[in-house]
Amino acid sequence: MTDLTCKLLIIGAGPGGYVCAIRAGQLGLDTIIVDEAAPGGTCLNVGCIPSKALIHAAEEFHRITAVNDGPLGIQASAPQIDLAQTVAWKDGIVNRLNTGVSGLMKKAGARFVQGRARFLDGKTVVVSDDDGEREIRAEHIVIASGSAPVELPFLPFGGDILSSTEALALTEVPDSLAVVGGGYIGLELGTAFAKLGSKVTVVEAADRILPSYDKALTAPVAKRLAALDVTVMTGAKAQGFAEGVLQTDQGEVAADKVLVTVGRRPRTAGVGVEELALTLDGPFIKIDKTCQTSMRGIYAIGDVTGEPMLAHRAMAQGEMVAEHIAGHAVEWDKRAIPAVCFTDPEIATCGALPGEIEGTKSSEFPFMANGRAMTCEREDGFIRVVWRESDHAIVGIQAVGAQMSELSAAFSLAIEMGACLEDIAATIHAHPTQSEGLQEACLRALGHALHI
């Protein structure tokens, strides 16, 4: 095959890589992007998008099954779900988005090369596929190879032991499901399968679920899991699986399938990162304020650079790197990155937590005092603002409640724009909406909440 040259070569066509390619193309940079899989990476193909599709389908099914026991006066006959059809619908969405990403890269002038990329040196990559190999030489190279699920040696993936990828491809709802790991991925998928009818047991080694979130935010999620008849075992360690039984140090758990969600690792093996002797930060590639690695001309973005492993972080880094290479005066600023946990209820956070910054206070507004939450039968949760006493600047916002993901943009915007309590308190919020909770939390901080 013909060897290629370009100004910018990107390894990995996930959210960070493809956004980098699109922006680079817009800026007139001769760009090639390489991936052995379809464009979109883990997020689009086997992560964010398909998981949210399954979560939505599960919620719709659960609403119908639970409506007879509710106060709305609605009666429905026993519903059924064809999970194979649900998965086909999900796959259709993924295919549409794959096509869209490919079209956007082509429109921007970026060339997509399918194959496995491996560094030969700091300027050259060899790409392999079924037809052979070709070399690509570039002035600048971006490593955007993403991450992969962590596999436990005593619970290797295969058969009834699933990673999130296999769980999203199931065509039948398992009667029982054990989830090893009570982080956001395990709880999102575990909750979905509980709503579809599985008997779900969560096994978490820490003393509570979602240990990376503060306890006040996770309490409504724990309460909801109990209402969905999900068994949660905390301080428990999985030890092995055989003949439909998961062994733990707290006893046995019957399970048709076991979903292992104990974290993700950077996908650098096989790319040739070791041969370049790049400086690492633990298992991750160390980067500077422009996302450049320890080798000049080589950049890294997204999950390979560490936490937070979020698609929108990778996208922002990819856009910034393209602009930097094009000569713009930009650098990476990660202070206002929102994070969303699509559990039930959802958790959205941005910025500092209470007590994280000296000289700050926090104020909450509960959804049980919000009219829209009442009309949706979802009064669980609250919105919290963290603010600096000296000037009332908002440095953090957290919330737990139904549909909080849709408020996350308002949270990050407020912090990014340097809003203070008075700014949000004086902004008219539509009524009745849950967004009023943000205004009320600020009013409460100022000492004159209106609805509590």
C-alpha cells in the first residue's frame, strides 16, 4: 500500500480524536486519523450512546410495569419487552452516528484510515490491516487511543462474565445479574436491567456505592436501588464465579450473568508508547498545559491522560490541541468540566465540593419543595451551590434528581462565566421547572429563599 504524509496524524477516532480531526480540518491542517474500529470510539459504539439507549428503554418499560401501583389512576395490562428488538434499535442509532461522524470528518477534509496504528519513531506510525502495512509520517501526532475495561484475573471476560460491551449486546434479559463494582457504569447498567426485570445484586468493595461522589449525593440513589429491589453488598469482594454462583467474601450470589465494572485502563499497549519512553503519570501519559507529552510534537488527549475519563473532556482537549497546532494561543483548562452519573436519580456535578476550597460555604434546595418535581412524582434529590464567602463567586454546583443531566450545562456555564450568587438569584427561571432549584439554592445562600 502507498505510504502517506500529513501535518497531523491522530491515533484513535473516539470523541477526542474525531473532534480533533474535524477542528484541524476546519483550520486547514492536512490531517489523517487512524482507528481499527468504526469512528466514534468506545463512547459512540459500546459506551455512552448505547448505554443511554438501554437506560431509556428500561425506564419506559418500567414506567408501564409500575404504573398500576401509582397514584395517577392509569391501568395497563402486563407489558413485555423484546430485548433483541431494543438492541437492534440501539444499533441503528449507533450506525447513524457512525455515518454522521465519518461525514463530518470528510466534510472537514480529514482522511480516515482504518487499521491498527503503532509508532516506529516520534514522527512515523505504521498502520496494519488485513491487506498489509503502510507508513504514515507526520509533523505532529496525537495519541487518542482511549481506554478499555479492567479485567479481574479471577473473573476473566467471556461466557457469562461480561464487560459493559457484552452487557449492551445481550438479546435476552437475564433472570439474575451480579454487578461487580458499584461505580457509575455498574449502577447505570445494573439499574437498567433491574427495571427490565432482572434480579440485580451489586457487589462493591468500598463501604458505599459511588465512592467517588460525596455521600449526600449518593443517598437518594441508594434509596432508589432499594425501591427497585436491587441488593447492594458493600465492603464485599468478589472472589470467583462457577456454575451460576458468584463467590464473595460475604457469601454466595446466584447469578446467570456477572457484569464486571471495576474501572477502565488506558489503551496504550500495542500502540508503541513504551518504545517512545514517554513520561507517564502512573499508567497514564503525562501531558503539559497544551496536552503535549514529554516528546516534542507528540500530544495525548482523553482517557490515556487520566481522570476524569469523560468523552466531553476528550472532545475539549482535541479541539484545543488542533487549535494549538494551528498556531492559536490556547491551553488546557479543566476547572469547569461537568460530570453526570446516569443513575436513577441522576447525579450532576461541576467544580468544587463543599469544604474542598478554603473560605467557601454551600447551600441546598430540595426538590420536595419544587412544583415540577412533584408533578413528575420525583421529589427525591436537591441542588447545591458552593460559593466563596468573600465575593459570593460560585465555585461548584452539584445536584441529584431526575433529569439532572440536562441542567449540567447551566452548572458549568455559571462557573465558567464567573457567576456569583446574585447573578443566578436575579436571573428569571421558567416556572414550573426543576431548574428553579438552582435559583432557589442561590437565594437561600443569600438568606431569602422564596419557597422553603
